[in-house]
Amino acid sequence: DYQTRRRRQAEGIVKAKAGGVVMGRPSDPKLHASIRRLRCDGESIRNISRILRCSTTTVQKAIKTESA
């Protein structure tokens, strides 16, 4: 039973990705804009995460997507 569910779940994920379905939580554009603004003002990654109460990983992702 467990193996069957896992196999069917994996098949569904492959089918969804092939169909162009985006997985995961969408990013917050307002938060990312605030992060980029603070970074342009010279704030450090840790300080930005403290100010906006988000993780340093979120700050790094926002900075990375800006330059990409």
C-alpha cells in the first residue's frame, strides 16, 4: 500500500512538471522589493533579515533572483 502510494505520487509529480505546473510556495514580491531596496542602501544580509523578520536564506534568494 505504501509503495503504491509513493509510486503514484511520483508519477503525478512527473506528469505535473511535464505539464508546466509550478511547485512550491510563490515568492512575496513586496518582501523581495524591500530586500533589494535595503541591499542597495548598503545593509548586510543579516541586518536585512532582522529588519524584515525573514530568514537570511530568503534574503539571499531575493538578491540572487535580482541579479539573474
